[in-house]
Amino acid sequence: MSAEVDPQRSRPRPLGPRHEGINVLRALAMDAVQKANSGHPGMPMGMAEIAEVLWQRHLRHNPANPEWFNRDRFVLSNGHGSMLLYSLLHLTGYDLPLQQLQRFRQLHSRTPGHPEYGITPGVETTTGPLGQGIANGVGMAIAEKVLAAQFNRPGCEIIDHHTYVFLGDGCLMEGISHEACSLAGTLGLGKLIVFYDDNGISIDGHVAGWFTDDTPRRFASYGWHVVPNVEGHDSDAIDNAIRAAKSVTDKPSLLCCKTVIAKGSPNKAGTHDAHGSPLGDQEIAATREALGWQYGPFEIPAHIYELWDARQAGAIYESAWREKLAAYAATHTQSSRELERRMRGELPDDFAENARRLMARTHAKAATVATRKASQEAIEGMAPSLPELIGGSADLAGSNLTLWSGSRAITSKSGGNYLYYGVREFGMAAIMNGLALHGGFIPYGGTFLTFSDYCRNALRMAALMRIRSIFVFTHDSIGLGEDGPTHQPVEHVATLRLIPNMEVWRPCDTLETVVAWTAAIEREEGPTSLVLSRQNVSFQNRDPAAIGNIRRGGYVLVEPDVEPRAVIIATGSEVGLAVEARKRLADEGIPVRVVSMPSTTVFDRQDADYRALVLPMELPAVAVEAGVTDIWRKYVGRRGGVIGLDRFGESAPASDLMKYFEFVPERVVDAVKSVI
């Protein structure tokens, strides 16, 4: 039964237990925000009916097993309304005690200010930076679609779940929502259902002053199924809209729900005052009276817990699916084993051996090619035995070289293993995160390094969530040449290295590239950025010990026959420059060690003894990289020198630029002489 509403739509009349089941969400939100003295009560109060209908009537999940693979995914893209999600998780039976809701936004609680993946059971992704949640949801829906195409068999749909997303005006104003939702429509993601909380309010007030888009027509133009003007406080209207959305299987759905922010608050409903601030004790008391909520702060009677408890239903959902999985295994044994492996996130048993063989072949070939080409060859060598690899590029496949011979495009009509993202760098990175979060895939996606700026916050979220997304960034320096300073990255590698838990590799040749790809695929606890050259780089000969140490991020590439007087540290395409300078110094009787540093982030994690062995404090050092210099000071110290580029580039052929900016052996030789 739906609630009757007065003309201001702010004071629903109590209509029994179901009404209390809705209002408990409002009460918990306003109580937790008040206790924390910070937070966003308005959205949870305004979306209470929508949440209740979805979670009570449609969402298939199991609170006792948040990792059940075929669960529906729920994403709170408007993550500032986190108390709505925490209340839902607590009430339905997840391992989130009431005490944690009472510690909302407090140090080391499991209820941080915005939902965080890995902190709170049942939270599918970290949200709060607006727009990224919907993009993650698109990635999850793509994952479901592709896995279903790979593993479902006639009469046995073992992969079959929906992705539900809540979002608000802020998400829709962020450009990433256009990137992701446009692609979602093109791909026909029929299992993606999005609820738009259309309350007309953001932090600064009524959005009519800055957001007048015709959202239904916008999404219709993307190819979405749109249900406009859903009364967001009418439970039956919401239910009917969800059922209509689920019946459309060839398009994603947008349900435009008209709501009142802070519904139930007599004086703050419908105003921006309730968006991001506590209601205050007096207004909370008035709201309790208006709602007919007779219970104290954080008081939840047993009958409301009984109404919400989803553990029994969840167990039934999962049990039925596991029976289906057992039947599937009986008739499709090999596919079942492969699916189970991928659900566990384990690499194939032979991956390490295959990687070792690829390294041996690469070493024997000793090819002089661009590291972007070396990257493509690494993918070609690894992908046939890694069906979980799902690739893509932001309209630069022919430049990033992210395609391989087995790449098959993902379309609205078919699965595949490669996404043509179009010119959508930020959307690509956030969709990749959704693919990784869903499980069953290791996503990689490419663009030019200079456009990593467009991806920045999604890179940060991948690192924060500790998920395995692999970002392929090519055209890594002024060495790309004629496209000029708009496309020549200078500060970008350094800023990637500054992101906590982002592993960054800038390999110098084919062998280091294979090692970097192997490390990225094997890394389970965070993302990797592969930084690759456009121009050819020379293969470097190494002894077996050096080959074994590449995985440590920095290692001795060349050691003189006598005690070295200095160290040259280089990375990527500048390693060849360092090696040439060493030869010239040797001709002058100055023995020098060359250290290749493909990954400063990995090298910095090595034990102190190893780092001191590679870079002894007593040896003066010069670092060489075609980028900003500051990051290298910690390796060369105050006595050392850094050859880099602390300005923007120029438009010219690469060879001319290297001479103009003095990335030449003579300059390295002079720098070494100046420090010894």
C-alpha cells in the first residue's frame, strides 16, 4: 500500500508496518548524521521508498555471503547518501552491527563518510566522487553480459543478475556520466537499471539555476529505455517502473523518480539545508512527530528487523543458484571449472610457466622496437591462456597497440573480449574499475599518457580500492615528436607515481615490458600503470642475475669490471642513453654503474639492504628521465644530478627534440663528471 501525501509531499501519514519499514531508513539517517555532527541526511530520507521497494521486492542478494557471485549488484553512485546504504545493509542482515551505524564517520568505523569497498560488507564499490559509481555500474553490467555470453548454455543461464544504480543530479552533471551512459546505450546493457533521484536540489540550492537538461530525452537519445515522472514516494509506482525496466532486455533503463529531499522533515524538506548538514535536534523531534516515528535514536523494534531480514531469502537465492551450478558442472565440466577459477580470481595454473617461456623467447629475440609494440607482443603471448583479460582503448587502438590477434569486439549483439570505448578516457578507466570489481575479469585499457589526466580520479579510486585494473599509457615523452606539447607528457609519470598503491612501470625494452605485464597481471592488491614509448628503443643485454632482478623495480643493468665511481639511474627510453654515456665514460677511464629503474614504486618497497646494494650511498649518482626532475632527488641526494625536463615540449620530429632538449650522451657524461 502506498503512502498518502499532503500537498507539500513532506508528511506521509502512518499506514502500518510497511510504512515503519520505510521510515526506519529516514530515522537512522537523521540520527546517525546528527550524532556524527556531519553528513547528508536529505538523500536517504528522500529515497527511502525507492530503496525499500528495490531491496524488499527485487534485489537478489545474500547478507550471509556478500561475495555470492550471481548476486545483483547495487551501486550508490550518489555516495554522499551513504547512511541509506549502511541502514539497508544493517537491516537486511549483513555483518554491520548497529554500533557501527552509531559510529558513522568516526575513526576506524566500518561506516565511513562515503561507502568504501573492502571496508563495509556489501559495499560493491567506493563512491562519492560523483559520476564514477554509475560508470562502475556500467562496467559491472558489461561484465555480466560478457560472462553470460562466455558461460551460459541453452537451458542453463548460470550468469544472470542485474546491476542497480542510484544516482542524483550531481552524477548527471558530471561529464563522466555522459561518457559511461552513452556507451551503455550503444552496448544494449539490458541488465542495468538506474534510479535518478530527481529532487531538484544540490548543495548550492535549487538546480534550476544551473541544471536544466531534459534528462529523459538525453537518455532516450543514448538508446536507453526511460520511465519518466515516477512518483518517488509511491511504492507501487516504483515497483511498476522496476518491473517495466526488467521486461526490457535489450536496453539499459533509467527510472526518473520525482522525490522530495529530506522527505518527512516539516521545515527542511525540499531545501538545500538538508543536503549536507544535520537536521538539528529540534527538527529531528519535529520530523519524528510528523512521521509518526515513536522510537528513540537508533531504536529499532524487533518487528522492523523481522520485516527487513533478508538472510533466509538470500540463502534460498544462493542455494537455488548453487543447485543450478551443480547441474551445469555435470554437463559442462570444463566450462564449470573455468568459471569457478575465474570467480575465485585465480590465475591459470600454468600462467607462471607461460610467462617464463615468454620472457625466454623475448630475451632470445632481442628486438629493437617501441615498448608499446613490446606491450602488444606481451599481450599476444599471454592472452590466449588468459581468457579473463578484457581489453580496450579510448579510440586509440592502433596507436596504443592494445589489440591482439584474438581480440573480438563487445557489441550490443555479442560478447567478446575487447571494448572500443570511443573518446572516453575517464569513462574507460571507471568502467574498467567496474569490470574488476564485478569479478571474473582482468581489464586493461589504453590511451596516451598525457590523457591520463582525464582518467585521474578513476586511477585514484582503483588504487584506493586495491583492485586489479591495468592502465596502458603510451606515447610517454617528448619522444612522440610532432604532435607537440599538448600531447607530450612531462609531469604525468611523476604524478602517477605519487598515487598511493598505484604501481607504475616504465620499461626500457621488450624484456622489461614482459616483466611489467607479468607483474601487473599477478598483482591482486592494486592497479598498475604501464608507461610505454612511441619510438623504438634498443634491447639491453643482461646477465641472468639482472634478469631475475627486473621484478624488483630497479637493478644493476651494467657493472664495470672495476669499482664504479658513480651511478647513472635511468628509466624507459632513457636507459639506452645512459648505456651509451657509460661507454663514453669508460673510454675516458671513468667506470660507471648503470641502474635501470623501470618501477620506482616497486623498488621503493624492496628491503633496505637491496636498495643500498643497487644505489650505495657512497657513490654519487645522476638520474636521467625525459620528465620533471623532482621525483629523482630522493635517489641522487643533494650531491647528485638530474637530467630531465621541467618545462613543456615543442612540436618537431623526435630526434630533433632530443637534441634540442639535450637528451644526448654528452650531457650525461658532463653531469657524471660534475658529481664525482
